[in-house]
Amino acid sequence: MATIRNVSFPKAYCIQLKKILNIYEVRENYFDEDCEHLGIKYEYTCPDINCNAKMGPVNAYSSKKVKQALHFRKHPTSEHQNCSYINVLDNPLISELDAEVQIRNKLEFNIPTHFLLIRPPQKGIKDTEAGSSIISDDVESHNENKNKGHNNNNHQTNKHETNQLERIVDVYTNPIYNSNYIRKNNLRLTLPDGISRYFDNCFQQVRWFKKHTAPFIFYDLIDEIKTYGRGYKIYLKTQISDNVGEKNVKRRISIYIPQTLIEQYRFRKQFIGNINEIMNNDLNSSTKIYFTGAYPKLVSIPGTEYFTYRVF
């Protein structure tokens, strides 16, 4: 039987900003070095207008990527009262997972329906005369505050665009959205090629890159990370066959991230901190990388007079 203290919420009401935020908006704005909310920890309550239970973001302020999905939870010293969201717990047979799914649906926590490689136009723009704004990479077809009425529309009703790959990956790795749930609820994602696919079909292990090219999201285990100047080269575990004459040679795939690209990234300090921590500690055997917009390509690099390197 689910209990109130164990049920997570994807959204909460921000007292200082006077609006409901989803957990990814909280994380993005906390680490966004180009945002006025950088490093600020706001206070949150239950998104129900009749409930003032204190809520706290879980893992949103962690600079490291964590396995547990980002979410809000009720503060231990606070209790939900007259809350329309937790009435799903009145059913003693409901599981915690099913309860959280129902709460997500009631809160219209839209999982992304469209993945963009280019950051979508921003609704919130810093303006000292207009007051505080929220900059979000998630663009939904509606806005909301705590005074808004709630409805039970399916969370796929609204178009929801994002260019945050982390947001997409978190859905893919969340046990709530397993293959059966995705097909039962017709959860689909439109990639930059304009084709809508079942969410899990948008991901491919890197070994299949020759069969599945753009615009899929590829993933693999990380084998090694090296520094080149102030940039990084990430080597993947999977090795790809390269036929050279009569020989079949296995070659590693690497991804180079130059300094110029890092400097343009709004979460650059967080990124550098994460990648350096991985380098300074033994790589976990399950540490994965997800990438899109760049795909393995076999290139020849001149070496000595008698030798040419062939690498992906």
C-alpha cells in the first residue's frame, strides 16, 4: 500500500516566483549560468491550491547525474491537507508506482512530444522592469499557476517541445514508462526528422549506427575519457568492425568535445565538474553516454610515411 510520504510529485508551487514549476525547470534554472536564478534555492509547496504542504526538490540541486529520477517530495514535518492529488491513495490496493502515474496525469506533467536540436524560443526573458522570469527549455502549449483549475486530460494532449537531452533520457530510463506503458498510452516522440515514433524506439545502441543513422539518440558505455587541450575525447566501449583488405579490424568510437563548444554551453561548470569527476575516479562499469546530432564516421588520419590511422 502506498503512503503519502513515499509518493513523488513532478511539479510544485514556488512561493517566491508565485507559479507552478516542474522539477526540470528548477534544475535548469539553478545551474543555468546565463539565468538570473543561478544558484538560488526557492521554497515550494504542494501544487494544489487548497494544500500548503511543504515540498522539497530531490536531486535537482545535485551537480552529478543521479540514477533516481528528479522529483518533489513532501517535507517530513509537513502534511497534505484537502489535497486533490493524493486522494488516489484512498484506494488501499493501488501501488506506489500507479499512484505516481495518476498524480502525474492529474498535474498534466507532459513528457516531451518533440525533441529539438536547437533551443526553442524562450517565454521568459530577464527584464528588470517586468520582474522575475523563468527561463525553460521545455515549451508547452499552456502556462499555469496555483490559481488555475485542474483537469484530467491525458498528458499527451499538449505539444511539448524540448531540446534538453537529459529530459528525454530520463523518460527513457524511468521504470514508469516501460515498453507496455508506452504502447498502451501511445507515448510518442517526434525527432528532428519530423517522424513520430514510440518513445523507446527513438533510442539505439551505438553498434547499430550503420543501420540507423540520423536522427536517432545513440548510447553506449564509456570506456575512457582523455583531455586534449581544454577539450575532452570520450571513448566508447563498443568496437566497430572495419574491413581492411582481407582483415576485419575492430576500432573504437570516440567523441571529441572542443573547448569552444563547452564555452557556449549554459551548464558549462556543471558539465566540466561532472566529466572531471568521472576522469578522476574509476569509471563505473555502467556509466553510459547518450548523444545525438553527431554520428560515428570512419576517417583516415595520416601518421608516418608508411602508416595511416583509421578511426571512428
